[in-house]
Amino acid sequence: MSDIQWPRKTREIHSHHFDSTIWNDLKFRDNDIVIGTYAKSGTTWVQQIVSQLIFNGQEGLEVAEMSPWMDLRVPPKQVKLPEVEAQQHRRFIKTHLPVDALVFSPKAKYIYIGRDGRDVVWSMYNHHSTANEQWYDVLNNTPGRVGPPIERPCDSVHQHFDEWFEKDGHPFWPFWENVRTWWEIRNLPNVTLLHFNDLKRDMPGEIRRIASFLETPIDESKWNDIVTHCSFDYMKANATKSVPLGGAFWDGGAQNFIHKGVNGRWNETLTPAENAAYEERAVKELGPKCSDWLMKGAVPS
Ligand code: A3P
């Protein structure tokens, strides 16, 4: 372990959403779990899986509250950090930062979930276009915002894709660096990659893989509960528990956040030329192996 080159923080990221500096003050514990994604990639799903493994299939857990998005700048770090430090259970914290804006600890275990960028955009457009006034107010008017406010969404998901693609992640945050920096550290002993497609294909198998990575033995008498509580239908029906603030920021509430749970919705909209441009850019940004993984899943060796 002593020869390992652990990732180092090289920068801070501030935006309408982010305050990466909160990580600088977190006192890591030996069994901390960090769940990372670009966004709209199955973060909430994996938070639910991890909660079910830690709490042995228990129902009614306030997962969103227990597993805060650390680098979201609201509530501010002066409020959030003491709450996280006060947690007595095994902590499982969410991040949307690229690795080089995090403080990376050898003590924690890191799970990163990938999803094709086009699926991310389709999910994100739903997230953005159903956000209510409270969402804009909190993100834009909480003191400490650096940079421009988050804009209103454009008129169609197609236009949103074009702008997100042209201006790398606009109006949220850059996509390619997020995937690339996590891919680069995939072989560290305390990192594992998951993919939305693999969770869809074989959720029980992936839950077992996560359990083994986290060293949480499975109580087989609770296995059916664990799997049921991570299914799309169960999570949709109980969405207020797992979605931030019980879904208060979105028209349609928490059930709008656990939206469709499927991939490939862009197939009917994007042209062959647009798909080819996306795929070419993915290879250029990520290299052939990572771009292939991002598109299809299947855990890399
Ligand atoms: P869609 O908007 O495509 O439906 P995140 O938590 O990173 O914001 O990701 C949200 C996406 O994960 C949403 O995708 C949501 O429906 C999907 N999701 C959440 N729980 C799921 C589950 N149990 N099964 C399938 N998809 C799930």
C-alpha cells in the first residue's frame, strides 16, 4: 500500500451547485464510503443499495438525509459538515466531483457509477425542466455562489443535448473529465466502478459485488428484502425517502426524480450523424477502452 500513488487534490470547483472545499475539512473514518457519479447516472440507486447492505434490508430509511451530497453548496459546509461528523452509522457520502477536486482518502472506499452521456442528458433534462422556483432560488440566491446562475432549461431535450455536448456539460458541469478521472483510478484497491447498464442487467449480481467490495456480509435471510427495496418499482413508490428533500424541488415530487429507469431514450431523437459525433468525441476524450465501457458497461478487468 505504501507504494501507491494516491490521487491528490489539484483544484477547487465552485459553481451554482458546487463548493468542493468542504472535503478539505472532513475527518475521514476507516469505513467511510464515497459514492461518485457525474450526475443522473444511478447515484440514488447505489445509495439505496448501500443503505440496504449497511442496514440489512431495513425499510423506511431516510437515505437522502443519511447520505448527503457533500459538495453541493447548499446547505453550506458550516451546516453540513457537523451533521456528517455527527453521524454514528457507517457513512456513505455522495459526490459529483472529478477526482482531482476531491480530497481522496486511502481510508474510504469509493464506488463510481458510469452511464452513457446520452442517457445522462435525457435524465438530466427531466431533472432540469421540472425543477421548480425553489430549486432556482436555493441554487442561485444562497450566498457564496461563484459564477453565473443556473439558467432555465432550453425548449427541447434535443437542444439541451446539443448545448451540453458543444459546451461540455452546460449548464451543469464538464462531463468528460469526470468520467476520465474516475476511470484513471479504477485499479486502486479502494475503488470500484459500476455501470448503470450492469445494474439493469443483473442487479442481484451487482449488489453481491458491492457487498463484497464494502466487506458487508449478506444476511441471506434478508436477501429478498434487500433486492426488492432496490428495485425500480419499490424505489419509485417510496421515492420521498431516497430523493433529496423528499423531491420538494421538482414538479411531480420525488417520483419525478425516479423517473423512467431505462436507457436509450435518445435513439428516437438523435440523428445517426449526432450519434457518430458523440461516439467519436467519447473515444477522443476517454480512449477506446473507457469509451466502450461508458457506452455498454461490463466491468473492466
Ligand atoms: P431516468 O431519469 O433516466 O429515469 P441519479 O440518482 O444519479 O440522479 O440518477 C437518476 C436516474 O437513475 C433516473 O434515471 C432514475 O430513474 C434512475 N434510477 C433510480 N433508481 C433506479 C432503479 N432502482 N432502477 C432503475 N433506474 C433507477
